Amino acid sequence: MADARHRQLVTLGSEVRSLEERLEARKVIDRAKGRLMDGSAMTESEAFSFLQKRAMNDRVRMRDVAQLVLDGQLLP
């Protein structure tokens, strides 16, 4: 019984970490979209498409592309 409970707690801890990472990635992506919208006169959907296409072309995570935008290392 204790072993099953331990496995359940480990699984739940892993799920929590995954959700926290996804939330943090979403925050970075949203900030990058805002910067693109302000600095390049893009709509929200255009900014999202830019991040998405760049991530696919470079074969990196959208969060990484968004961070480059926030760091000023990537402009459209």
C-alpha cells in the first residue's frame, strides 16, 4: 500500500513540474508576442505565427525563440 502511494506521489510531482514548465513557457511566449506586436506592428496571430514558424524552421522550442525575441537577438 505504501509503495503504491509513493509511486502515485512521484507521478503527481512529475505532472506538477511539467505543468509549471508549460506555464512558464506560455508566459515567455506571451511576452514575446507582446514585444513583436509593439515593436513590429504585428497582430497577435501574426506574432504567434512568426514564433511558431521560426521554431519549426530552426527545430527548437517556441519558448527558445520567444526568449531570443525578448533578449533582442531576434527580429522579424
